[in-house]
Amino acid sequence: MPIGGHVSISGGYAQAAKRVANIGGDVLQMFSASPRGWNFPELSDEEREAFFQTREEKNIAYAYFHASYLINLADTGKTGEMSRRLMTRELGVASEVGVRGSVVHVGSFKDKKAEPELSTQKYEPVLEKLRDILANTPDDTMFIIENMGTRKIGVTLEEIGWIIHQIGDERLGVCLDTCHLHAGGYDITSEENLDEVLTEADKQFGLDRLECLHINDSRDEFESYRDRHENLGEGYIDTSAFTALLNDSRTKELPMILETPGFEGKGPDERNVEILRGLQ
Ligand SMILES: [Zn+2]
């Protein structure tokens, strides 16, 4: 199964590809540019070539961007405009370097209700920007909505599905994060529980849109609406959840991306990769 992690882009995308290979992974997730501030990715021909070459040498099967945490498509002011511009640029670069798409935290409304009413009026700022970003970016890239664990857009599978249906574009995908599912009250800690969640996901947005998984344990309890990641086996998620994902025919072939803090505090590491592989 394809496994990897989110790694630093310090030194460039080629270095990031090496980092993921060094922890025994073949799935790369990285920021397109420094996530501290509104930084737009810029890439020279040399950097692009170095990335292609390293990716091939190291057998990196999948590569994704993770969008900046500053992105908020629900914002109607400057942040919203910067979000539109950055996502448009990022997906343009993704196409240039063969990155499949960006995994995105869509954003949040100012009034954070647990279950906001799904109305086109309320969601118009989000829908309008999504349509615009998709219309102005290459067809070979995906905008991948990540489920959230706190009171942000995308806590429920229903909300994600509703947004996708409003747009109806095949370039919209979904990334499910195990820590966020746990935080938002979706129990996947057995084959039966996972089946229930996948059945619901299929009903809401269609499992063919499920593009990748974020594999994280949680420092917080079930349905806590807190989403602090933990190393596998060290948190509140029973490892049966990961075992279930690794054995279900609907999820076992999906790219699995670790975003764990690491046993030495340096991000996803070999040990987390090995723990995951060991649960197969
Ligand atoms: Zn994320």
C-alpha cells in the first residue's frame, strides 16, 4: 500500500522527495511554499527538473500539496481574495511539477455553529471561489477537501458532500483524516464501524472521490472537536482503526499520509511508517 508523510520543503521539492524516501515512504505531501505568511510558490526550471529526477530515483508514487492554513474560502475580505489567488497559483504549479493536487482546509465562518445550515446563500463565498479556482486552473489537478475535527467547514461528511454537489466538478476530491474523524465523532475502530462511515461517505459524496487518507493518532478524546495529532499507538485512537483502513478493499489502496509529530518531534518518521505497515 502507498504510505508516506508530510515533510518539509526546506531546500526545495527535490529535498522533500528525498525526506519521504528516507522514512521509507512513497507518498509525498508538502507545502508549495513556506506556510508562514502568504507566500506564493516560485519554481525555476532547474528545481522542477531536480524534483522530477529525484521523484523517479526514489520511486515516489504520489505527490500532493497541502494548502496553507491561512486559506479561508468563506472569508469575504482580503483573506478570501488572497486564498483565491494562492490556490489558483498553487494548482498551476502542481500541474507544472506533476503534483496531483492540493489538500485543503476550506475555512470557517465567523459564526461557528456546530452544524451550520446548508444553504447556498450562506455558502456562496465558498462556492463562488471554488468555481473560480477550478475554472482558472489546469484540468489535471485536483482540489481535495479535507474533513475537519474542529468547528470549521468540513466537519461532517454531509457538509463536504453538499459542497461537492453544489459545484459538481470531477476535480473535487476528498481527503479523510483519522484524527479529525475521531474528533468529529466518526468511529472507525473496527471493520463494522469503518463500514458504517464509508457507507455514509459513499452516500454523501461518492467513494470514487476519496483521494487519500491522513493517518494520525489523536491527543484528544473521541468527539472532542479538538484535532491535535499524535504518533500512532500513543493517542486516543485504538490501532484497530488503522488496521481496519489497511484491510478494507475500499481504502487499502489509497495513498496514506502521516502527519504525526514524530517520536523525536521532527514530524513523520520511519517508526510511524513501520507501525502502520505492521498493522496490515
Ligand atoms: Zn490538513
